[in-house]
Amino acid sequence: MDDPYETLGVKRDAKADEIKSAYRKLAKLHHPDLNPGKKESEDRFKAVTAAHDILSDADKRARFDRGEIDASGAERPPERPFYRDYGDAPGGGKYSSNEHFDPDDFASIFGQAFNRRGGGAEFSAQGADARYALSVSFLEAALGAKRRLTLPDGQTLDVNIPAGLQQGQILRLAGKGMPGFGKGGAGDALIEVSVAPHAFFRREGRDIHIELPVTLKEAVLGAKVETPTIKGPVQLTVPAHATSGTRLRLKGRGIAGGDQFVTLKVLLPTDEETELDAFLKSWEPHHPFDPRKHMGSK
């Protein structure tokens, strides 16, 4: 298996945020959902995820750097496995023991240790947590959805996206992590969710913000116009004499009881309108005003 540092393209002294950034970039590039039928991308995605699993965990990373585990997370057998090989006893000799251990059978070491403690009880340990990344759309995060996550080994997990999920939120799926040992249960799956930006919706807490273009006629005379919301289009009343920057509220049209705020943006026609030009040339307002007065113009 490749070196995880080389797989993610980071230096050995890379900080946690550098590792996270490199992983997100590569995972998005090679995700099977974005590369259907491409075995090379699927294999690359698996390798990138495995490398991130090692380097994103401070303990695993330290153990890998010390050579205690390999790039897959498997234990490396020590070259000199006995206590007597790791230090000098008070007479200058090595630590010694009257008990016999089979050098090729590590199970006998653990067996004797746990039998002395618990009368032959089976060794059990909780499985490790598994970490994954999942990208969802803006509307999926706002309204809730169910997504299927493809794991590095090709298996899948069905993930329920709760309504109102936020960028970077971590979902925990109990018992969906690495298997345990003996009677130890499986670990959990920890899924960090990234939310893609929307073309025109923007979120602030539970509120949704949108900028809505309107015509000059609609702004001057007022009108009923259709505006999108996260739950579908609705009719919005534009008041007469509205200007760019006028903000209107649609109550309850946000996330989980929040509101939607609509900021109007008055746009002029791009094609020539001779009647409008002629009218404006002859028009003199009854109440002249200076829109740049606050800027110190005269």
C-alpha cells in the first residue's frame, strides 16, 4: 500500500488542516458518484480515504510514523517482541522470565496475561471509529434527504440527512465503524458533511436570503411576481416605488421555521426602448431628489 503522505500529496510535517484540505480536494475529484464506471477513480478514492483515515487520527499518524502500523492501519510485528530484549537488568544482563513464550505465537502472550487476570476470559475490545466525507446539495441540507455513501471497500451506507444540517457537521452512525474483537461491539461511522453553495440562495442561521431581479415597471408601479423559495415558488407582492435594496420578508419560508428575506434588484432593459428614452428626456420630477446626497455630492 502506498505511503499515505504521498497519496495525499502532503509533507510529513503537514498540519491537520493541510491534510484535511488535501483529502477534500482529492476525494471530490475521484468520488465514484462523480466518476461512474471508472475503476481507476474508484481505486484512487479508496486509497485517498484510507490515507486520510491514518493521517487525520493523531494516534494512528504517530504510530505510523514510528513504524508500529502500516499504511492500511495493520500492526507491524516488532523485530524483538519480548521485554527482555528492550532493556538491561540491574546486573548488566537482559530482563528474563521463568515463563516460556512461543516467539512465533503472540496469542500465547496475551492468553497467559488475560488468563491470570480473569480466569481465562476472552479478550474483547471496542472497534475503532471510521471517518468518511460526504457532499450534499444546499437544498438537501436545508430540507433533509437520504443519501447513499460508497465506502472504500465498495460497500454502501444509507445516511439520513437531517433538515437544517450545517456545513462541516458530523453525523454519527452507531455500530457502522470498524468491527470489534471478541465481545467488543463495532465502532461508529463518523461522517463529515460538506454543503455545496446554491446558485441564488444564501443561508444565515435558519433564515434564507435571496436577491430578486425586478423590472423598472414592476418597481415603480408595484406588481405580483414569482420568487423561488427552498420549498417551491410563491407569489410576492412588490410594493409601488420600490428601489434596489428594498428587503421583503416571507415568514416561515426559511429552515425549520425561519424566514426568507428577498432583496429587490431593479434592472433596466438591455435592448433599446425609444419610448422610455423619450419620456425620461422630457420628464421633470415633482419631488427632485439627489440619490448621492449621503456621499457629499452637491
